[in-house]
Amino acid sequence: MKSSKNKLKRHIWAYLILFTISIILFLWFFQVVFINTYYEYSKTNQIKNITNEILKNYNTDIEYLDKLSIEENICIEVVKNRMTIYSSNDSIRGCLNNNKYKSDFYNSNLSEQTYKLIHPLIDTKALIYAKRYSDDIVIFVNASLEPLNNTISILSNQLIIVSIIVILLSLIIGYFISKRISKPIEKMNEKAKKLANGNYDFSFDNNSNIYEIDELANTLNYAKKELEATDELRRDLLANISHDLKTPLTMIKGYAEMIRDLNYDNIEKRNANLNVIIEESERLNILVNDLLTLSKIQANKDILNKEDFDLVELINNIIKRYSIYKDTEGYIFEVNTPNKVVINADKKKIEQVIYNLINNAINYTGKDNRVIINVLVNKKVRVEIKDTGRGIKKEELTHIWDKYYHSKKKHKRNVIGTGIGLSIVKTVLESHNFKYGVESKINKGTTFYFEI
């Protein structure tokens, strides 16, 4: 377990050391291995630039050329028509006076050329740059390439010391950096284990001053909050389902025993008791069917059998099913729709949505027993189903789509539905990517809507 906790720390530490070693190797490679090549390249660019200065002053300022030769430690020769008109060559500076490269340059017809020669007396390398400015002016610049063996040796010794110091510092700094980064993650890991065990009595710290870690902490805090709410909902759901199952089962059992023990010879009472058993069995059937429907919709919410159909015709057919409520309980269904509205959607699922919303309106409408269904057509098709009941408090509006949330309401008037109707509505509309919502005013009623 300890090894697992320190894995991230070791990785950060190792990567930092690897990066440090890579930088040191890079320095060794270019400061020691390629130093001669870079030195020659730099010297060549230097004498090329000096040659332009020589051209400007060879005819007017001989003293400047002498000074330039001494300061830059170079030999200068200006040739016109193959005759030397200025030369700073002297034996002290060790300039090469080899006419072979001159002949080679004259015969090459090139505008410029660089030669690398070895001095026969002092066994040092010399760099000679020849530049032709016209048919009769040629400038030769001779620069000695100083041996860099001592310089390379000094750099090597210096780099060894620097490398040791840098690696030691990297080990120390890397340890503290890796510890700082890995420690908050280790704490999150420990708390995440508590979260997995259903313990929500804590929060993830988001004060590490590392953006990504703090964002992870915020995400985990959000996940904890959602899991806590889901766990509470699960407990409520189990309690409500148990209650909804227990009540009809108790009644079925009680009335069945009455038929068996008391009313078996009284036809009228026996039939009344049997009707109660049938009604309670139907309640159980509705509950089981709604649970199966919700499970099926959630499992296949992305599978839609879309087709074109008349929404108005569908609503009118649904309203016909509620004629018994008009006749027996005086419900008023006010339908305001155009003559025809053709939409493209999964007809069966949209039918389920409208059916559940009307059931909900019947359950919660006011004493006037009015349920209003509007279909409004503008840029979108908007379906509204209104009741005239007590309304819903603002803080409760976000929870009404939760399964069995209605069981907490005291103003439920009827027994239609099972408490998961709005959850089915939410799942279907989200699978269609339809906008939906609810608007409510206390003591004036509630409007559920969705837009196609």
C-alpha cells in the first residue's frame, strides 16, 4: 500500500532528474564535443565582417587597417591586379604567406573562398578568407585558429563540478516538488475510499494552489454531493415503493380473509370485497408497469423510432381516455390547439409524456377540477399542460423530476399514477433533446411544458 501511495511521487522525482541529466548532457555535447566546430564557424563569420571594413579603408586609412589587424589578431593583404598594395603580414603574428592558395583562388574565378591551412613552423591551424570585390581588387584575411585543448580541459573540469552540484540540487528540489504535488492527491485518494464506502461526512480540500488539483477537488466535491443526493433518493425510493406495495398487499390479504372467513355466504359483501381486491391488484399492476416502463426507457433512451404524426390528433385521443373523469368526478379538460400540427418524434414515447403530464395535472389541480392543454405554434411547437392547484414552491421546482418526490407533498388529491411519471417524462424528453420545464405560482397553479 505504501508503494502505491508513493508511485506518483517517484515518477515526478525520476522525470525531474531525467530532465536535469538531459540538460547536462546537452551542455557537454555542445560545450565540449562541438566547441572546435563552433569556434571555426564563429571565426569565419568574424573575418567575413572584417573584410567589408577593410574594403572601405584600404585606400584612405592605412593606420586603421594596422590597428584592426592588431586588435583582431589577423593578417590582412589587399591585392590589386595581383600586386600587393597593403599587407600587415609579420613573423610575430605568424601569418602564412603561402602563394598556393592565392593562385588557387585566382584560377577559381569564385567571388569568395575559405581555406584552412596548417602553419609549417608552429603547427597551428589558420583560417584564410579570400574575397573578390572586382576584377582587380582581392582581399585576403588570415586568422589563426588558437588551439582549444586547454580551454576544453577547463570546461570539462568545470562541467563535472557543475553537473554534480546540479544533480544534487535536482534530487533535493525534486523531492520537495514531488511531495508537494503528490501529497494532496494522496489525501484525495484516502477520502475517495471513504466516498466509495458511503461516507459523505467530509469534503475534498481545494486549497493546494495547483489549478488542476484544485479543479479535481471541486469535481470530486460535486460528485460527492450528487452521490449523497442519489443515495438519499435511493433510500426514499425503496421506502416509497415498499409503502406502495405494502398498502395494496395488506388490503388484498385482509379482504381475501374476510371473504374466506366472514362473507363467503353474503354475495353482496363478497362482491364488494372482491372489487376492492381487484382495484388494489390494479394499483399494483400500474406500479409495476410504470417501474418497468421507466427502466426500459432509461435503458434504451437513445433508441428512438421517429416518425411524422399529428400531435393534435394524438392529444385528442388521449383526452378521450379521461371521459370517465368528466362523467363521474366533473373534471373539465380545456384543449386549445390548432387543427393540425405534424411533428417528427417517437410517437409512443411522446404519448407517454402527455399521458403522464395530464395524470399529474389531475392529481394536483384545484377545486374547479380544470386541466388545460395548450399547443402553441411559433418558431417551435410548445405543449403546455396546466392545473389550477396550490402550486409548487420555488425551492422545490428542481426536485419534482425526481422519482417519488410527490410523496412529500400534502396536497395530492387523487391516486392516479405511481410517483415516477415525471421521471419518465424527463427521460423521454431528454432522449429527444427537447427543452422542457415547469412554471408555478402559489395558489394559482402549475404549468408543465416542452418544446419541439
